[in-house]
Amino acid sequence: MIDLKGGAFQLETYTGKMNFYLAAVDDMLKHPTDQPSIGLILCRTKKELVVEYALRGTTTPMGIAEFTHLLKLPDRFTGRCRRWRSWRLN
């Protein structure tokens, strides 16, 4: 499961929500022969030490990574995507 966040990593909410999502997926969707689900939280920024402490005590397979979104629409799409401004991350 991937959770794309538009801002910095928030310790208070993101890991708890992902843990909840993964528990629900494993309970309701996972086949008995499947391995546990894996969660990936993608944030614009994160502090390494905070992430390390946030994940240290959990047994749920989870990772937190930074991402860089597109700042400019690639030239090949210019004029084709009218709604680019409304859905891109600011």
C-alpha cells in the first residue's frame, strides 16, 4: 500500500494510519498464503532520526521515503492536460 502525502512527514498521524490500513487490508483482503502487506509512505520531506524512531518499535512492514513531484509539466504533454494546474502538488 502506498500513501502519497503532499507535505513533510508527520509522526503523530502517518505511521498510525498506515498501520491501521495495513491491518485492515491483511484482515479483509489478504489470502491465507500471502505474506503480510507492505506500506510505503511518500512525503516531500522527512527527518531521518524521527523516521528511525517512528518505525523502530513496529512489526508492520513499512517504509518512509521522500519524493520529488513534477514542478513543470513535460513538454510532450503541454497543451494536452488542461487541468494540470488543478491537480499538481504545490
